[in-house]
Amino acid sequence: MKALSRLMPGRRRSGKADTPQTESGIAPDVVPGSGFTAALTMGTALAMGFLAVFALALALGADRLADRWSATLAQSATLRLSAPAGEMAAQTARALDILRATPGIASVRVLEAEEQRALLAPWFGPDLPVEQLALPRMIEIIEGGGGFDPVGLRMRLAAEVPGAVLDDHSRWRAPMVAAAGHLRALALLSVALIAAATAAMVALAASFSLAANAQVIAVLRLVGARDAFIARAFTRRFTLRALAGAALGTGLGMGALALMPAALAPAEGAALAGPGFRGTDWLWPLVVPPFAALVAWAATRAAAFRVLRREA
């Protein structure tokens, strides 16, 4: 009942019914500053802010993975040449002439034996005698700005170099980009679920707080307070709690990401180098606290008016 004792001196005398002070005066004292609801709101906002940082990191990392995979595979192609040992040199030279004369191809390069050995090492070990095996000749193709026509190139190769097989990586690029897109959608869905869970928990805490302060609300109504004033009092307090908790959770999440080991470098695997923040991406987590406060404001306001209408 301390809030009631503070309320009485704050009434404004007039010819009409006495009305309480604005929320800058009495509103903060209407809502308890600590207790179960305060801990629930702060803890929920902290946990959700922490998880939202990692969901954002996953979404931004998926975007980078999709761009990297698409750009890397789109800019290169491979020509595999199979021919008898006595004809390999002649067919390789003819294939190189055709590739160099094809518009849209910036450069071509024949893979050396050591490079082929490195490509096969994960499966057959580093001591594979590549020189003694009848392996096909591999030619790396780097596209130019406009790219080349793979259909036309395949037709010309089929006519002049029958043992050549062109792989423009399209069958690899599309599934990988689609997988990165699904990963991004999953991350955004996680952010939406985090926001929904935050709204539900804050609304629950506000409802408990309103129920616990039923006597205070009844007296406020007796002295002329409108439901909008009472709702603003609860909304302001719970919004500030959610903002503080989300800010703390966001800071912890950013710190955890910053302390992650730097072993996930691009050279060790593009799939592992994507997740996380890079450069200006570190500004995105700063959106989490105000967004959490907005969600808490909307949830608390809706819950407050619903409870007040029910108890009217």
C-alpha cells in the first residue's frame, strides 16, 4: 500500500474529480520495482537478446555463404579431357586453342600432376603415383565479365575434341545456393520465434503484475485515473525492464561471438568461415535492444488493457 500513500499527496485539486499525477510522477510508483515479474521480464529479455544475436549472425553468415559459393562457382569451369596416351598432347593443345578463342573466357590453365595429386590426396593419400595412372587431363577455365556460352562450347568440343567434357559447375552451384537460402530463412524464423516468445513472457509478467496490484488499480480508478494512464504506468516500467535485459543479453552475445576462436578462416573451408559478424555487420546487434523494447511495449500494452477491461 506504499503506492497509495504516495498517491494521496499527489492529487490535483479542481472542481472536477481528483486525478493522479502524470506517469512522470506517480506512474513509476504504481508498478513494483522488483519481485517475480521484474526478474521474469529481465531474464527473458536477456536470454532472448543473447539468442537473437546468434540468430542474426547465422542469417548474415548464410548470406555471405550464398554469395561466396555463387561467385566462386560461377566464375570458373572445368574441362576434363580423356584420350589415349599418344593423342593426349595433341588433343590438349586443340582444346586449349578452342577455349582461348571462345568469347567470355578470360584464361585457361592445365592442372599439373602435383595439383591433381593434392585433389586426390583426401581419398587415396599423398603418395598416389599420379604419373603412372591413366588420369584425365584437367583444364581450369576462368570466365570473363560476360561469361561464355556453355551450350555452344560443348557442341564445338564434341565435334573437334570428342574426349572433352565441360563442367560449368551449374549442378553444384544451384543446390549450394539453395541450401544457404534455407539456412538464412531458418535464421530469420528463429528471430521471429524469439520475438514471439519475448512478447508472450512479457505479457504474462505484466498480467501477473496487474493482478498483484488489483487494490492499487481500484484506488487509482476511485481517484479518477483512466485505464490509459494505468496501462501507461505498467507499459513504461516493463518496456524499460525489457530494454535493459535485452541490452545486457546483446552485449553478452556480441562478446561471446568476439571471443570465438579465429580458426574458422576461409582457407580452412568456406562452409565454416561464413557464420559470425564481419565489418559493419557488428552494427546489426544494436537493433536488438530497441526491437525488444518495442515488442515488450506492444505486449504489455495489449495485456494491460485486456486485464483492465476484464476487471472493470
